Amino acid sequence: MKLISKDRTPTTLLGLTLDGSRLEAVVLRRTNGSVAVQKSASATLTLDLFTNEAELVGREIRNALDAARIKERRCVVSLPASWALSLQTTLPELPDADVAGFLEIEAERGFPRGTDELQVCASRFTAPSGTRLATQLAVTREQLARLESVLEAAGLKPHGFSFGLLALPGAMPSGSRGVVAAIVGEGSVDVLVSSGGGVVALRSLEGAFEGESGEKRLQTDLVARELRITLGQLAPDIRANVAEMKIFGPGRHAEQLMIEMRPRAAGMGLLVEHVPMFAADAAGLKPPANTPVTPWFALAAHYLAARNGFEFLPPKPSMWAQLTERYSSRRLAWVGATAGAAAATVIGLFAWQQVTLTRLNAQWDAMKKPHGELDNLQKQVRKFRPWFDESHTSLSILRRVTESFPEDGSVAAKSFEIRNPANMAFANVSCTGTARDNPSLLKALDQLRAADDVSAIKVEVMKGKSPMQFTFNFHWGQKRKNEN
């Protein structure tokens, strides 16, 4: 996928992002291998991108840009990582020409929406073991269309949509080396895991902050726990090569995350590095000295340098295609008028045509009702296909856990997560809840451990006394031979 459009690479771009209620923008100009900052803006929006009228949101953005005297219309937008849907697929031995079709089929099967409702990009990479993999990232066309409407109302012309985290320097190194890249946003911590120059995982940790907006506290324990879960889901050969974590961006929260993550990351085999400023070369262009690392700056610099990457801006027909279509339409109209005038002289042909249409209409009237029923069934199949499972694995897991918990309510679950949806016959399950005391929890775990389909029970969190909070994980599927 090309990160730049088919248009000529611009020399000036407006890079912006909408992170919650924050609007961040910067105007960059490319000159002789360097990039200069012409204008920048930062504002808090009072209107929501999706719940308020697009014209009103666009007008508020326009007012913020006008206050900073930003007139540049062509822009690139760093999309929120929370918009991303991801799907990883092992590639079979196929010719390169057939890989795109294979990935399209996998996307239709794996994503919760049909591919006609998504804008999908794929990142291919090779694991150290030699296995070829592809990670597909998708954004709903509904979200992209809404964003385009807001930008149009703000008088802006979108040049590209992508995830700014992927453009950060060093976030996706080449070779087999793996890296965890993290950046602290307004209300979340976005995490990217890359290996071999490809995307392995992209997540947005929405619960990374606690408290009101005026007194936000970073929950490093939550970030570390979610990172441990993400790394634990990687293939062993890929996980073994992920030995570095880069925390990008300035600010006290980024520095706090770096300080507090170092001892926790050491237990995961990760070396933590804080990257607050751009180096001498960012995205192939030399930025000004002491420029803070931000996703919108990095993304705009990538576009100005004509780098390759993910592109989620829906394609638009070129001016030539529009002219060709207009010319073809006029020509067809002229031909149709000529043919109609000639056909008017042949009464017999019109009569035959009328008889044929009458017969076909009668056939359609007979087929209309069954066709409508089949069309409705197809819509229902498309709607519920991602959640359909003949084995009822999810319900079986829930029943097994429920049967293991005591009936007196001394152990209760608060949240329940089933991972590995691509193969629900073998799933990793995480359960969080409260227990009256430690013996009650241990008794429930012994009951669960006795089940034939449960193995590898591991208690992740156990704190408090009465009541006590707990989190445990287990593997659902055929019990390993070495486990009782």
C-alpha cells in the first residue's frame, strides 16, 4: 500500500490528529531534504466528532486553525489507534499474485464486518522461523466518511489517513528485530508491536488513566499487564526477538511511564528507552533541532518524504476518469437517441420487445417474494457470521466456570475475556472477580482444574483479604498429556 496518493508529492502539508477532545496540528514544509515547521496549533474541542453535526465540528476546527493563522488546506490525519481492527494470518505457499485474494477471503471471514464496510491494509512479514505472516488493519468506512465530512466542513482537503504510531522513527525497524513502541495520548496509551519491518499487533489501552481530566493518573500496572498479555499471545520465535521498548513523546506522563515501566519490562526481557525528541533524520527528512516526537508530525514528514506504508483514505476517481465518464455518458446518450429513432421505424421489433418484457416481468413477479426472503437471510448471515460457532465453545467455557464457582456467592466474576477467536476450540481465557477469602478461591480453582478441557491455570492477581480481588487465566481445549 502506498502512503502517498497518486497526486504529485506536495511540498507543504498540514498534519493533524483528533485525540479525544484534543486537536493537534502542525504545518510542515519540505526544502532540500529538510522539513521546517511553519505553524502549529493545539486546542480543546467542545464538540464530539461523531455525535455532533459534521458542519458544527468542522467549523470549530476551522476556528481553531484560523486562530493559529493556519491557511494550508491539504492535510494528513493521524487516526486514533482505537479505530483499528486487526487480524493476523499465516500465509500459505502461494504465488505473490494470489496473496491479495487470499487475504481478502481471510478478511471477510475474520473481521466483524464485511470488507465492503471496511478500508483494509495489509502488512506482510516473515517470522524468524521462516513462517510468512500478514497483519491486516482495518478502519470502518463509516468512520472515515464521517472524518472526511468534518474536514470538508473545515475547508480542508485530505491527502491521506494513517496511524501516526506506524510513522514514528524506529517504531518498525527492518530485519528480524522486534520492538514495542508506545506513545501516551490524552486518555490512552497506544502500543505497537513490530517485527521484521511488519506490524505484529496494534492496541489502544483505553483504561491507562484514572481520575478526572483535571487530575489524571497513569496506571502503569495496567499498561504492564496488558503488554504482558499482548506479548504472551505472540508466536515463540517472534516473542524471543522482541527485546526493546521505545516510549515516544515528551511530557511528564511519557517520562513517568518510562521510569515506572523499566523494572516491570525487565521481567519481560525488554529494555526501555525514552525517545522525547526527533533525531537528525526523521522519515527521510531532517527536522528542526529539539523537535518533540508526535505522531502527526511524523506522519506529515512521511508523506512529504513519499515513504511507503498504510493508507486508509478511500480512493477517489482521477480527473481524467471523471472526464472520460462524462464523455462516455454523452456519447451513449447520442447513440441511444440515434438507435431510438431507427427503432421507431420498426413497429414489429417494438412489439416483440414488449412481449418479451411482459413475460420477464411475470417471471420476476413470481420470483420477487423468494428473492426478498433469500436476500434478508443473506443479510442476517453476514451480520451474525463472525459470532457463529456450531460448537458453542463460548457458552461451554462460561458453563464450566459457573459450575466451578460455589453457589453461596463467595466467589464471583466481574469480567470475562476469551481470546484466540480465530480458533475457538483452543482459547485463552481470563477471568477477574472477587472472593470472600483465599480458601474459597482456591476451592473454586481446584474445581475448575478438575475439568477435562481446562489446563494451565495461572493466578495473575490476588490482592486484598475480605473481600479479595483476583485475576486468573487458563487454557481451554484438549488437556496437555503432561497435565493431570
